[in-house]
Amino acid sequence: MRIGKISENEKKVRFNVEIYCTNCNKKVPGGLLTGEKYYGTESFKKELELFKKTYLCGICRDKKRTSK
């Protein structure tokens, strides 16, 4: 999954972070991908923390979408 900014022709950084669904607390498999320049910056860290606090797994996201 991509997060943050990736410029054209920029090297990509793949990293693993433990992410859990905020609704069912299920661990989400897979890693994240971002641009080399963006990785490790303050805005990247803020975006990652917000992502971890608001992430819904596919099942919970579908339930939320279809309930409306």
C-alpha cells in the first residue's frame, strides 16, 4: 500500500509497520511503500500515525460503506 508522496523517477522505500484495524483489532498483512525523500520526514511521521489511528480493514470498511 502506498502512503505519502512518491515523485516521478524517485526511488521507493518499502517498510513494514504493524497496523491493526481500529474497529475489529485484526492485524493487517503487508507492507507500505513511500518515496525515498519523504520517508523519515516529520510530515511522514504524522501521516503514518494518523493512518494507524484511522485504518479500517477491508471487511470493516465494506460493512461501513454498505450500512449507509
